[in-house]
Amino acid sequence: MASSSKIYFELVELSGHVVAKGAWSATLRADCLYQSAHLAKPGRRCRLLQGTWEITPFTPLAALDLSLGTCIQVVWLSGSAADRRSHGTAFVALKADSSVVTWGDADYGGDSSAVALLLTEGVVQVCGNQRAFAAIKVNGSVVTWGDARSGGDSSVVAPLLTDGVVQVCGNQRAFAAIKANGSVVTWGDAASGGDSSAVAPLLTEGVVQVSATYSAFAAIKANGSVVTWGDADGGGDSSAVAPLLTEGVVQVSGNSAFAAIKANGSVVTWGDAASGGDSSAVAPLLTEGVVQVCGNNNAFAAIKANGSVVTWGDAASGGDSSAVAPLLTEGVVQVSGSNSAFAAIKANGSVVTWGDADGGGDSSAFAPLLTEGVVQVSATYMAFAAIKANGSVVTWGGADHSGDSSAVAPLLTEGVVQVCGNNNAFAAIKVNGSVVTWGDAASGGDSSAIAPLLMEGVVQVF
């Protein structure tokens, strides 16, 4: 165990790149390490590992075993901190011993028995699409399961996935993996981007991030350029804005279209016009100052540096925020999206919602609970779940999509540290490492079959 007044650490990505290094007081908790990692990639989620063991933000630095070395591994997770909804109808829980537990729709990843022996140790990251999952192991190899045609079967590219993988991104029916050398490997439904042969020469090196719409991928390269492939109408064809994507891109978000933030704070959009691929109506507001973009199924919401929000895309899905415009002029720090609505957290811990009322856009029934103290909002297809600073959870939206958590309400009054939503259900991790689930039973809302495995030690749910 660590005992000196200062402890030296290096935070290192799977690729070997050093994210941060320095000496921290032994009296601190590991949230200081997470903060240092997030400075390197603002808005990105990560896990910190010492060997194969999870370091949580609550771990005292003095409790770390320095006999394992001072190198802390940073595993970047797919998507931003504001995007916590998976595409599918199953869940994967990652435990502190790096093993995996799965439940939900058996055909779409809830049953991992075919690869169970490969998931008992060494897993550091999991990514899901609509019908399958892909897990990265500590040695850089990838294990896949679920619907074969949607990427659950990666045998065609298996030789390329035995080592060196540092990130996996999924859309509805395909996967794209970034390797430590900056190359990209794709598999799954060809039309959705599982076949990247048309742009293969551009994906052999230099890729640092991959994002997805529902049926296409976009890769950011180290020089700030963007390469796209997959369904043309879904953003796979970016030729109309190609001159704007040759340099300076720092983040890409997707729904049925893409929105790219450039280093100067401007936004470039392409893909399905009705879903936000056409941002001409708000173009003057997107020329500078944008720091984050969140997409739901059919619209986008951009947070600017002054805390204001700009929306576009399908009006009924939240592309029109005029009804709450006075509440979105300042102070917004995070936006999350369901299928057809948005929820914004403000700096004072209050929540503002808009878009389709049945999809969570109307939170008026729970307004008194959302005026302060909210620290995170997650979504399913048609509902939201907010974690408050006291560890309680508030849910609203479509009852059939887990907006009604009354069946487990006594378990959600305190101690919740993370909530993950898929299409129709939620899973909450509590501070003791146990998991509480609710929503559509077949989609993972009922975890009773594996309940003994979820009583302790869970550090992440995907």
C-alpha cells in the first residue's frame, strides 16, 4: 500500500501514449486522477486500471498497491459523458476483477455463453450496437457475441483483432475498431459500415477516434481530417462538406446524421437533412463557441462556451427548443437525448426538458425533484433517469421504456453512482457495486436470473 506524502503516477492509454504524469498527495482520492485524464480529452468517459483492477473515483490513493507499479492504464469509453444510452436490448456488466456478466435479450447479446470462457478475466472495455457486443481485453484482443450478421461474429477479421485494439465503436449493425497503430478494422453489416473497403487506404494509419450514426461511421485522424463510410444517406457520404473536413475537427457526434465540432468552435453537419444533417436554419449560431454536441434520433443540441444551447433537426424531437428557450440561454453543462427528446443539466443542478412529451420531453410531473442536485442524466429510447447528488434517482417518460421505476423505488433512494440505459430498460450501479434494474423485462429490466452475480463488484454497465 502507498504511504508516502506524495505518490508519482503516469496515466497511460492502451496505445502507450502518456495522458498525464505527476505527483499527487496520498491523502487524495482517485477522482484527482480522473480529472487529469479528462483534461486530455474533455467530455470523454474513461476507466482507470491498475493491472486488471478497477480504480474508482472514490479509491484512496493511499490504498493503491505500488508493488504493481506507478503506471495507471486509461481506457477511453465509446461516446461522451452525455451519451449513456446503448442501442440494444441487453446489458453487459463489467466487474472489478475484469470479468463480464450479461443479461437481457439472448439473441442480441444477453447470452454470452458461447464466449464465456473468454470473458472471465482481462476485459477492460465493452461496446454494444443494436444487436451485438464487442469486448476489448487487456492484451488488446477483441471478443464478440450476439447477432452474427450485426458484428457478433467477427471471424472474418479475427486475425486483425488478436492484439493492439484500443477502442471499438458500434452503430446499429456494425463495429469499427481502432488499433494502436492508428488503423481501423470493421465488421458486421456491410451496408452499415462493416465493409470499409471503399476508404481502406485512408484508414491504415492516423485514426484517433471513430464515431457513428445509426448506419455509418466517421473517423477523425490525427491531422484533424475526417473519413466517412457506410450508408450514404446516414452520413457515410460527406462529399458535400468535404472541404470543411480536411482539418481542425476535434469531435464528431451522430444520430441519423453527423455533427462535427472544429477547433475554432464551429460545427459542420451532414447526413439525413431532416434529422439535423442540414443545420442551415441555425448556421449563424454555429460558427463559433460550440463545446459539445448531443444527438437524439432525429435532432441535435449544441452547448456553447457561454452555457447556452442551440438546437436543430426534427422540431417535434427537440430540434425546436423555443418553448424552453429562456431556460437555455446560460448555465447548461450537459445535454442528454432519448429517441425524441432532450434533457439539459444546468450548473445549479436543475434540469430542463423539451421535445416529444411521451419520450421524456415533459418532466413537469417531477419538476419539484429536478430543481436542484442533479449530477447526471441517462436515457432509454423514450425515458430519462437522473442521478442526484444524494445518490437517489428520478425517472420520467414512457412507462413502457422504464420511465416508471416505482417497482424498485426503495432501492433508488440513495447510493446510486451510475445509470445506463438501453432501448427499453435501465441498470443502476450502487456505491457497493450492486446493480438495480427496471423497465422492459426482456430487454434487461429483469436481472433476477443473474442476480447473485450483480450483488457486488460491478464497476461499469454497458
